[in-house]
Amino acid sequence: MFNKNKQLWLITAVGLGVLLNPLNTSMISVAFSRLQAEFHVTYSAISWLIATYYVASAIAQPIMGKISDIFGRKRIFLFGLGLVTVSSLLAPLAPSIGWLIGFRVIQAIGTSSLYPAGMGIIRSSITDNQARALSVMSIFSSTSAALGPSIGGFLIQYGDWPAIFVVNFPVILIAFLLSIKILPKDGPRKLLAKGGLDLWGIAFFAALIISWLFFFLFFEKGVNFWFLLTSIVLSYLFYKFELKRTQPFIDVIFLKKNLNVCLVYIQFICVNIVFYSIMFSIPSYLQQVRQFDAQQVGMMMLALSGLGIFTTPLVGRWIDNSGSKTPLITGSLIVIAGSLLILLIHEHSASLAIFAVLSVFGLSSGFQNLGLQTALYSYVSAAETGIASGLFMTSRFMGTILSSSLLGAIFSHEITTQRLHGMAIVCAVISLATLILSILMPSNSIRTKAVQGR
């Protein structure tokens, strides 16, 4: 058992590793124009830097979570830091956009090892006031994504695009040193003797995730019925395959019997559709319609992260005392309000007014991200944390890709205030769905005490 001082260092070590994925997901969003000029490619080619990172992360998160449950969470955490180091070192030296995409995929796999392994360590090491610990992790894992455009804007302004990879090194170094000293040693690999790693299940899962993600990626161009049919067939075959496994990669029987876990994942997909639609559309709107430069956009986007950093620990205390349901309902109401407030933004709206609207979304991030995270862990045992956390992050990337499809469909020809308002209405409808799902959640089971008792 860890004392409070060691708990703080443990959370810091894991948190620094965990923030690398969301930070590198969003930090590159303000570098597109520079990368186009550097490699002499179209916007379509540059967009694959985002798409491939999403696909690799969506697949790798649950896989690395399962592997960490079997081989040891500290080992996989350190392995992930090593991959991020290599990719961040090589990316600035990339001779072409193809090489840069490849290095980004390696980076995605490395950062995807850190969240599920880190959450497994947190849950097994910290049992008292767990929601407060998870609230800090939520800042690192979700709220930090909103900091990406702000940090990226400053780095590109003063250090050009390679700086968004070099900035990883101080974080990696501190996380590595703390991990070596603080993270608990891994126990014996008992699960291997019972059936080992379901490699065929992993390959099957990767194939169906790729199929679904590419269906969503091309959704803006219309429904691709071949991708849709392939995805449905692969999903059914994967379900039947995993039913027969003694040690399945995904325990489909558990998911079938625990509908609440599936509903948590669905809600998290919806939450991230809205969050990333706002995070990726607003910078483009400010640059193309309002003619803001990268540094000004970075300052404006601080609104998405600022309030979330302060409110998330308070939400953690609230969840510790009353459970996740009420905070989730509150968060959904705040996002609906924020989406409707976007309808008030026009070409001549004051910068302060836009900042205030974005702050409303920043306020909601702690409620929804932490609330759903805590709800999930009330339904799964500590031994299943790795795979459950991995699927949780896969849900996030499914939502991110759906947001890309949504933005592609709405802003396919040009970015205008009217189209921005159309996106806001869609976000409000999606948030209404998350509100309904939050209301339908059982109250008694979504409590931190349920997590602690496992």
C-alpha cells in the first residue's frame, strides 16, 4: 500500500506518460499548413497524419491493455515510453510525408501502451478516494488534449513543426526516471499458463476495427456499402470466434451480460464526437474566417483546457461522495448549453465572447470524462482494468474519427459561420443523447465505493 506522498509521485509518473497520447493527437492540428509547405503535398495527404494516428491508437489501446494485464504493467509502460522516444527522435528527420506518417504510427503504438498500463497500476495501488486519483488522471488523459493546439501554436510560431516532437523529450525523461523508481514491480505472469495470449483474437479485432474506422473516415463522401458490409460481417465473426475461446482477447460474454459497460463506451464515443468537433473546427474557423494567426488561435483554445484543469479535481470529490450519475447529467447539460451558445458566434463577435463560449466546453470536460471513467471501473474488476481501459480509449478514437467525418461533411466546400452553426446544432443533438443515457444509468452501482470493494 502506498502512503500519500508516494501516491502523488505514482500519479505524476503515470500521468506524464498518459498525457503523451492526447497531447500528440491534438498538438499537430495547427501544423498542417507548415507541413504542406515542407513536404509539398495536399491537405488530403496531410490529413493522413491524423487518420493513421487514430487508427493505430484505436487498435493498440486494448491490445496493449491486454498485454499489460498478462506480461506486467510496469514492463509495458516502460516499453511504451521507449517507443515514444524513438519515434519522437526520428520524426523531425523524416525525409517525406510517408516516413513521417510511419513514425507517427510508432508513436501512437507507444503512447497507447501508457494509458491502459498506467490505469491498471493506479487501480491496483490506490484504493482510498480513488475518484480523486482518477480525476488527476483525467486531466492528463483527456483535458490535456485541449492544450494541444495551444502548445502547438506557440511551438510552431517559435520553433517550426519539428518542435512538436522535440517537446516530448522532457516529459519522457521525467516519466521514465519516476517510473523506474516509483512504479511497483510486476508480479508473476500467471495468465500465460492458463491459455496465453489470444493472438488470433487480437488479429481479428485489429481487422474489424480497421474496417469500421475506414468506413467512418470515408463517410463524408457517402456510405461505402462494401466497408459497411465487411465491418458487420467481421464483427459477427469476431463475436462467434471469441465465444469459443477459453482465454478470449475480448470477453464478449461479459459485455453481453453487462450492458452498462457497453453504454459507457457508447456515451464516451458521443462525448468525443462533440469535443473533437469543437476542437478541430474552431481553430480552422478562427484562422480562415476571422484571420487569426497560430499564436492567437493557441491562446483562444486555452479556454477548452483551462476550466477543465481546475474543475476536474472538484468533480472527483463530488463523485467520491455521491457517484457518477449526477455529474454526468450536469456535464451533458453544460455541453448542450455550450453547443447552443455557438449559435451566437458571428463574423464580428468579440474574441472575449468566443473565449467565454469555449470555456463552457472546458468546464464540461471534467464532468463527462471523469464521470464515465469512474462509472466504467465500477463495472469491471481491477484485474480487467487494462483491457477495459484500452477499449475506453478505443471508444475515444472512434468518437474522434466520427468527428472528422462530421466536419468533413459539414465543411466539405468551405468554412463559414453558417456551417459552424450547423455543426453546433448536430453537437447539441448528440449531447442530448448522452444526457438521456446518463439519466438511464443506475445510480447505486456507479459509486467509487463499488470500485474500492473489488
